Amino acid sequence: MYYELATITVRLGTAAQAAPRVGEYAGAPEAKGRLLGCWLSDIGELNRLYVLRGFEDEAELQAERQRGLLSGDPFGCAEFAVRFETQGYASFPWLPPVETGRFGPFFEIRTYELKPGGLAPTLEAWQAALPARHAMSPCLIAMYTLDGAPRITSIWPTATLEQRSKARSESVQQGIWPPKGGPAWLTTQMQSTICLPTAISPLQ
């Protein structure tokens, strides 16, 4: 599966107006792919909408990205936006497609930049470690960038922030996480944002 994660920075107090426009844009007859999540940042850089969409193949992803680039009103909410950024991703190859439903309401989006040559060993390390980590706290998706600096992004839903902290602490104590050998391939460029779903988000 292929994914697009768009980051839309909106003016203070306009997220409630912008999010429905995103839903209309993603659901338009000419749109490709499927809207999976639309979240508003709550901890981290604020006033950001994160929009996750899924695509069957890379051609469909690129066609939709081109539609956004050429649009006079990208994501239908240009009047509220300060900045747009989109990133194309491929899923870690052994993971199933994202299923929508109620898994949150807190969703953590974590992005790590990789050292050159780091993707293959990172995939191997995650494949070995993720099942045990997923059993403690589910990973919604893990994916790698198709362009720009090599990065991986994972999204982790949780019912409470306390559950998140407990799972992270226990996974480290038990030697389950981080994946063995994985940190050796990371740079110091790391980001984490905790988001809450907007009303239009299929992932809640």
C-alpha cells in the first residue's frame, strides 16, 4: 500500500472550518485514494491538520499529489492555511493496509530520519521487533518516504496518554523496543506529535 501524509498548518481557530473542506476535497468525484485520518495536533507543533490517505498503487498516489499541486485550492481549505506539505510513503512491506475505526482518541505520529543506507536494516529490525511491541500497544502503520531525505513514520493510537507512557516504558524495560540495531541507523532528526481526530476522520 501507498500513503500520503499531508500537513496543513492553519490559522489559529480555523481548524473546525478547515477540516470539513478537507473531507470534501478527499471525497470529490475526481479524487483518488481513500481518506483514512484527519487529526489536529494537540501536543507538539500546534494548529496543524494531519491528513492520511491510502492508495492502491504508486501511480494513483502520484496522480492525486499532482492534483493537489495544480489545484488553486489544495485540500479545499487554502483560505485557512498558512502552509501545506505533502509526503508520499510506502508501507513497510509485511504490514496489512490501514483499517479505519475507533482506536484512539490519541494518535501519536513519530518520524525519524535515517542515515544513508539505513532503510533495509531498519525494515529488518522492525519486522523482528514489531509483533511483540504491537501486542503491547498497536501500531496503526509504519511506512517509509518515497522522496526527500530517507525517513520512516509510524502512527500509534491509544485510548489514554497514560496507556501510551506505560507501553513505552514497559517495552523498554522488557527489551522489546526499540528494535535491536534500529537506533544505530537513526540521525538526531526526530519528531513526535500527538493528535486528536477531527469529526471527519474515519480513524477515531
